[in-house]
Amino acid sequence: MCSMAPSAAATIRAVSESFLLRDTRAAYDSVASLYAELFRDVLEILPLERALLAAFAELVRAHDAGPVADIGCGPGHVTAHLHALGPVTFGIDLSPEMVALARQEHPDLRFDEGSMTALDLDTGSLGGILAFFSTIHLPPRELPAVFAEFGRVLAPGGHLLLGFLAGDDPQPQAADHKVALAYRWPPDRLAELLRQAGFAEIGRMLREPHEDERFRHGYLLMHKPQES
């Protein structure tokens, strides 16, 4: 059997990625209003997440290297919470409907349409990146490139707080997400991918699912080391 030419393989992969982005965008557009209603006040019942966000905000403020981008911000409820803690924070989301709702709900904050696979941001322009369960829909092969993109836009000494669905298997496994196909990741494997992208780990947290949740929630707090 002859192997596929590299250019043909790259074209097929690019088409596959474009369909993935299109499908994920359409899925979240279709549930945007319901999603915003369900999650508007969710942080009120998540004390551990509030504590993590407060610690993240403190680290970002102490370094003072630039604003925070909430990548995959949805309707903007976490963006607004983090902004209220002190760091200048803006949101980016793939879904136009989500961005429209975020702008309507939080007219004093900035929200942009965009994809984490190719951020329309200058290199080293951010002091922090918040990615709360926004990378879970990416096929595992795509995460290294996205983490490299995070590293590109983050200033040296900047911080990343990543939320993900946690699994026990040694490799990522597909999860039955209610909106779009998602993946559960073993924390060690995800942390290793971030280290390969140039990040250093500060800490991590695993939380058991609440009554209305199906999967454990994991969080990795990372930073981009200062250039020597």
C-alpha cells in the first residue's frame, strides 16, 4: 500500500479541522441562550473554583505583564468574575451567539470572536490565559499546537489556568458531552503536554463531580518561565 503524500495528508487534516470548528461553533450557537441561563450563577455554588480563580488573579496582578484572555469564554460569566477580582480581562469565543450574549450581559467588557487554534493576538501580549473547559472538544492530536499558541501569546512569567474533564485512563478518552464530542484527560498526561509547550506547573486540583455532573473536574495552574 502506498503512503499518502504529505501535502495531501495536510490538506485532509486542514479540512477535518475546519469541519470540527464549524460543528463545534454550530453546536454552541444552538444552545447559547440555554447555556447562559444555566451557568449564569454557577460560581456561587463552586467554592473551590472561586478560590482557584482568586489565586490565579493574585498571581496575574503580582506579575502585571498584561491582560487576561478568557479563551472559550461562552456567555462571559467567568470573564466578568475574574475581571472583578482585579486583572483586566476580556473574552474570546468561537460561537458568535455566545459572544453576542456576553456583550449584552456585560457591556463594559470586551468580547471577541476567535479560535484558540489561531489567536488574533500579538506575541507575548497577555499576562494570563484562562481556559475553563474550552479545550475539551479538541481531538488529542490538536492540543500540542493549541498549547504552543497559548505559549506564543503569553508573556514570559505569565500564567495559565486550565480546566478540563479528568479521567483515569492513561490516554485521553471520548466523553459523552451534552453539546459536542469531548475528551477526558489524565492529569499527568495533560501536564506533560503543557511542559512540552514550555510551561511549568505550579499546582493542580481534582474535584469529584457534583450531583448534576458526570465527570471529575481537573485544574492545572501553570506559568511560562521568565526568559534567561
